[in-house]
Amino acid sequence: MNTYSDSFGNRYTTPQIERRIKKAALEKLEQQFLGHGYNFCQSCFRNDCKPIDVSHTISRKQAKEDGCVEVLWDLENLEILGRECHKIKDKLNIHGTQIQH
Ligand SMILES: [Zn+2]
């Protein structure tokens, strides 16, 4: 199975990467929830921009190519987006992660 490197030279398989991403995405949602009492789209702030996805600023493809997969589970690289804004972002060719809630 292919493995991908992080910036420190550790290697991860895709399932290992996906597990970490999922955990980070849940943590991101939980942080927002604890701070605000609810989850919302960080792009438009409308509470009807749903369902909520967690999107990557630096995409999986990019991080794997660049050998810095640790950014995929860095909360700073995650953005909470509603479906509409996520679609707009993807149209701009920034590929996001689609973890749905
Ligand atoms: Zn939105």
C-alpha cells in the first residue's frame, strides 16, 4: 500500500491519514460548538448554510504530493463550511474534505 510522508519523515497509509482527519474534523466541530453553542458555516455565517462539512484549505492531494500530510489533521488547516459555500470553494478548484454531519 502506498504511504505518504509528513514533514518529519513519518509515513502514513491512506486509512491512517483518514482516521486522523476524521478525529481532527470532529475536534474542529467540537471547538466551534463549545465556543458558540452551535455549528455554523465559517464562510457565510448563516445558520441555514447546511449541512455542515469540514473542508481542507491545503487539500489531501496537495499535502500528499508535498510530503506534509500532518497539515491534514492540523485544525488550522480545517474550515467548517456549509454545503453551499463548500460547493463554491470546490468550484474555485480548492479541493475540500467532505466529512458530513
Ligand atoms: Zn456558507
